[in-house]
Amino acid sequence: MTGNEKLDLIIKNGSIVLKDEVRMLDIGIKNGKIIQLGEGLNGELAEETLDASGLTVMAGMIDVHVHLNEPGLGEWEGFVTGSAALAAGGCTTYIDMPLNGIPPTVTVSAMQQKLASAKDRSYVDYAIWGGLVPGKLHELIPLHEAGVVGFKAFMSSPGDPSEDAFREVDDYTLLEGMKIIASVGKVLALHAESEPIVSKLGRDMRETGRLSPSDYVASRPIVAELEAINRALFYAEQTGCALHFVHISSEAGVHSILKARERGLDVTVETCPHYLALTSADLETKGAVAKCSPPLRDAVERGKLWDAVGKGQFDMISSDHSPCPVSMKVADNFFDAWGGIAGAQSSVELIVGEGYVKRGLPLTLLTDLLSGGPARRFGLQETKGEIRIGLDADLVLLDLKQTYVLEESHLYQKHKHSPYLGEELHCRVKATYLRGQAVYGENAGLSEMMRGQWVN
């Protein structure tokens, strides 16, 4: 920057969450990048100054696990509404899963259709997952070359019976797919539940008329998660494939993954806000709006997961935003209701509100789970993931002293259902900035411009 050239924006007087400390600093932004961090930056040297007194400024969340369902299923959720919810929740980059769009992202052609659906229609930045499914092993390298951030596979049925739906992997596809993915240095993300176990238990429950929320939870036990985790880890040892386990719901699952890492495997693990905010008892009161797989666990397991968070045993926290029309959450029995939680807008507020405000966990730990860890794992660390000179000015401003009750009117997603409606949240997103530009403000709402770009 020349001596006469002004900064675009200075954010002053905020409590800034850096990688290793929290400090009162001003942030100077030019051309979308953080170029100054210091005390008492001169506001006259900027085109715009924002006073963040009383607010905490964190790196924008990088949510690596969302389902926005375009092309083909925009009536469930699309890039406009899904990214709006993410922006309002303090997320500045997301990675869209290869399902449930039609077609699923298992070919380059399907990927191109998804990117066309997203272009100029996202409020925040995005990357794209490719899919590993039976019969498409030959598509993996072309997808890698086209720019997918990694690959996703299901070890249990995704639950969509339609002809062109995403399918779970058989063992041969999993093993051979890992070989190919390892050869190009990508990461394989896994939904780890044993299909033989959960399908047999689910079938038995249906046949004997056990159709309640608690029966559904019993049909997807922790042992099913553990079996799939350990099978995948065994294959990874044989192939050298880097793994990422999504939405892990049990302490035992975390420990299996950490032991594999100690043996030298390249493996990371995420959990989701719903496993930390809710329990299986909530299914009785909230109903299918809180149904997901793996299912919510009991209060004891929830406590163990928070202990694992506090010990730094998770690499990241992601929403697994899996929306659908309200009608799909209504069924004669719990097994038939769509399994997916729509919660993308609440991730930051839930994790910071519960983790820092109520439990006293360090903000440096929480920002790493929400931003730094995802950036490092998926190759975004040179531009995103923390507040540091030279990185994108992707920021979320939070009021850690404001509590509020979540209402339908607050939600920006397409269908206004959430298991967190009616719940008191213990902090609030006041504003979200993408590359130094406001994309959301509590009072102003969403920006008129959708500035999100494909990052790969």
C-alpha cells in the first residue's frame, strides 16, 4: 500500500481472537485482505471505520459439511437460501456435499452442473466435495483434476430410494477407491455406520412395531459407528489414504480414531453442534426435526463429547446442515421421517455460547475447531481460517453478552424448521464479513450482493 492510499476498512476496538491469544486490536483491511493488526490504527486512513467496542471478532466459520441440494432439489434447499443462513450464522466458507442433489456429484458433468447452480448465487465462499460410489471408480481422478476438495462416501445407506440417488460403498469400492484417492493426495470423508448392523436392527424394529424415537436410536447403536470406523481405518492402513470422519457421535469413536493417528495414520475427526447441544431425550419432545444419523446420544455421552472437545481431541466442528421440506419430517412412524438436521445458521452461536460463555473453554480452541482446523485439513490455510496478516478478511463479530431465543423469523434457510427453535442461545452474531465486505448484519440483514466464490 502506498503512502497516500487509504485502507478500505478499519475494524476498531474489538476483542480479536487470534490463533494463540485474544487481544484488543484494530484490523486494517485492503482489497479483501487483512494487511494490518495493531492498536490505535488511525481511522482517518480508511474509507470506512467500524467500531467493534464490546464485540468479539473471530475468523469466519469454515463449515465443511453442508447439503445445499442443487441442482435438482432446490425445493429442499438451494445455494441462495442455504448460503444466506450460513452467512447469518457467521460462516464465510462452506464445502457442499455430493448429495442430495440430482445428479449427485459423482461425475465431472454433475460437478459442472453444481458449480453452474452456485455461480453468483452464494453469499459466501464455497468448495465442492466429490462422491465415491459403486460403479464410478473411474470418475475419481477426473473429479480430482476438476477441483473437488475431497471425496465423500457412505458406509451405510443414505436413505434415498430413488434410482439416481447417492449409494453407499461396498467393501471393494471402499478399498479400491482409497487406493485411487491416496494416489492423488486427496482426503476421503466417511459417514461411518455399519450397514449390516443398522439395516438389520431397523428392519427388526419395523417388523415388531417398535417405531418410536427411542427405538430409532436403539437401531443405530454406537457399536455400528465403531465397526465402520475400525474397518475404514484398517483399509486406510493398507492404502495410505487420508481419512476424515464426519459427524462422530461417541467418545469411543473418537478414541479409535486418535489411536490410529498415534499409529501414524493421516486421519481427522469432526463432530456436530447437535451432538453437543441435544440428547436423545430431545427426540421425544422435539420429534423428527431432531432426527439424524448417527442419532443423538444420551446426556452421559454428550458430556463425554464435550470433554473430548475441551481436550482438543476433535479437529473441527461442522453443521451437517441437511434440510428438507417440513412435510418430510412428518410420518406415521419415526423411521419414515427424513433424517437430517437443518442447523447451519446456529453453529457458531451454539458452540461459542455453550463452549465459551457457559463452559469457559478458550476462544482460541473454539476458533480453531470452527475455522483453523477445517482450513488446514482442506488446503485453505494460505487464505482462510484465522485472523492473520495476508489472509482473507473473513470475519464474524459476536456479542458474547447477548442472549436471545431463536424464532422462525430469525432463520434465513428455505424451510423454517430447526431443533433449536425456542432455545435460548448464549451469544449472538452481529455481523459477518467476507473478504472485508459486509455480507450480513443483525440490523441490516443480508447484503444485496452475493459475493461468494468457488475456492479450490
